[in-house]
Amino acid sequence: MSKIIIIGGGAAGYFTAINAKEKNPDLEITILEKGKDVLQKVRISGGGRCNVTHACFEPKELVKFYPRGEKELLGPFHQFTTGDTFEWFDDRGVPLKIERDNRVFPEANKSQAIIDCFQNSIDTLGIKVLTNHGVNSIHQKDGKWIINTKEQIFEADKVVIAAGSSKRVWELCETLDHSIINPVPSLFTFNINDKRLVDLLGTSVPNATVQIVGTKLEASGPLLITHWGMSGPAVLKLSAFGARILAEKKYQYNVEVNWLSRPTDKVLNVLLNLKKKEPRKTVILKSPFAEISKRLWERFVLFSDISKIQNWADLNTTQLDKLANQLTKGIYNANGRTTFKDEFVTAGGIDLKEINFKNFESKKHKNLFFVGEVLNIDAVTGGFNFQNAWTGGYICAQALAEE
């Protein structure tokens, strides 16, 4: 009977344990949790609803959502992908639903449905979960793995490290001769203090294009104004793909926003047509673009040196150019970042060159495996990080089940 120790439960650890035990009931599996609470990241995900995955079913398209791990995950996604996730949870009485933005949640609309699913499987399969068992050291002796915690010493045939983005666990991995790519924050919002955005909390546009000035970083999608600056899918995607560049800039940079995702000249043509067709109408009273709210439109008008009483006929070329640029080339200074909700994600972890992605086993040590965010893999928001956990956990479980 093989003994398996999984360090750090969480989504990836539980998924690995359940699949391994289902495939090989003779395995003796123990999950070591550092704290007293389990599956907390699952609990808070998606605003407490758990964004299980994303409705992207083609592996070649799915990998494009991973700034780090795109190449390495292509093969694994051909073995276990989004459709398999749907089937896995449905088979266990937790049907999933696709929302309009293609994010996927349990039909129950509560993360507790996922937690209960895992907990019921753990109990049914007889998998041990030991809380308050932070690992102090790990080493090999006579072909076995020796894991030391403050509470006791464990011996295992195989070890899975699934502890997420834990500095302490990365330090343990370094003692095993694994390289750690220095972690930096990913998935964060931009702190921007700009008069154009003051008191516009909750205002959004459906499809903005955001660029980091002086770089090739660009992303498009919904943009949300918050009390600290800018958020929404466009900003979060940019923060993920630009995680390292923005860290090097110490989170001080200029952001160019095209609020309409349209060329400046085409927007200017719309404004010129209004000057001709509606010359007597007051500019500030109504936004000519459905995407731009009245309040946001008012800010752009005033910051284009257009007064509250000016009609379209009154505007000169300079004012029209300024307004077109406010709409399509607005520059905003970012100074700092704010974690997206409570879902802290990092870019960094175990160097992917040191992992065999056919089974998620270490290339340096036989019978040592890594799954989830402990690896230098991360994704944009929308359920992709969980899909990485499910895929890695499932494939790793198949290797663990082999005696």
C-alpha cells in the first residue's frame, strides 16, 4: 500500500487526492494543512459563488489566457480540460452553469456546493485531512520521503506539493534543489488619482482598450471605475500579462485608455457630424456614444476646455481634437496597485523547466509532484486558475495511482 502525503490542501490538493483515491482505493492519502480552516480560497472565489472554470473548450484557445504556462499546459489540457471539469462535477451531483461572460459557476450559486462536494468525497474515500500541520522540512531517506511538522513526522512513498503561492513552501522547495521564479503580484487593479474619475465609482464601459505607455502591453474589454482608480477585465488582464514589467516599474506608469476601442479619426468624424447636424444642441447635455455614460461624458467635455453652455456649433477645431483624444487617447497616471477582491494571485513559483508536464512530476526527484499555484503558472481572471488546478490535479492523480 503506497503512502501519499499532499502538502497544502486547497483546490488542487483536494482534487488530486480524490482522483487518486478513486482510481486506486488501496492508496493511503493524507493532506497536511498549515492552518485550521480548509478550502478558504474556494470559499471566497467569485464573490462567494466559486468561479469553477471558464467556458473555453478548445485547448489551443484556452492556453492563451495564461501569461505563464501557455506552452506547458497545452498537452495537459488535451487530457483534462473544461468539458471534463463539467462532467466531473456533474457526476458528483454539482451541475455547473455558464454565465453570459462565459464564467462558470455551480448552479447552486454558492461556493459551499464545491466545498461540500470535496468534503463528502474526502470523507467517503477515507482520506485524512490534518489541520495545523505546517511542514517544517522534507527530505529523502532510503527511498522514502520524510516530512516533518511541528506535530509529528510522516513517511511517504510519494509527495505532492499543492500549497499555492506560499513563501514558506517555496523555501522548502529550494531545499530540494528546485528553482523559484521570484513571485510578484498578478491580477490587481490600477491605483489612479485623477480628477476625471473622481466620484464616478461604479461607472463602466463595455469595451475599452488599455495600454501601458512605453510598452507593448495592451488589453481590451470591460473597464470599471472604482474609488481607487480602474478595474474590470481589461485592467485585470493587463495586470496579469504585465505582472513582471509593472513590478519592475514599481507600479508607477502611465495608462492610455481608448474608452470606445475605436480609432481617433473615426471618433472625430462623429463629433464633426454632430457639429453639422445638431449645431444648436448643448454639447455637455448628452453623450453621443451609447457606451459612455452622461456623467463620464461630462468629465470628458469639461477636460477638453468646453464650457457647460457651449453648443456643438461653438466648438473650434482644437476643442474637437481634445474631445476626440479624451475619448480615445486619455492618459492617466497609475501609482500603486490594489489586490482584486480577496483573490490574491502571484506570477512566480517553481520553474516550469523543472517539471515533467506529462504527470506533473519533478525532473529532479522521482515521486515528488507539484500542482496548482505553487508552480510558475497563473492566468487572467475568469476561472482559469481553477482550471489549471483541476487539470494538474487530475493528471498528477493518475501518476499517484500507479503502484
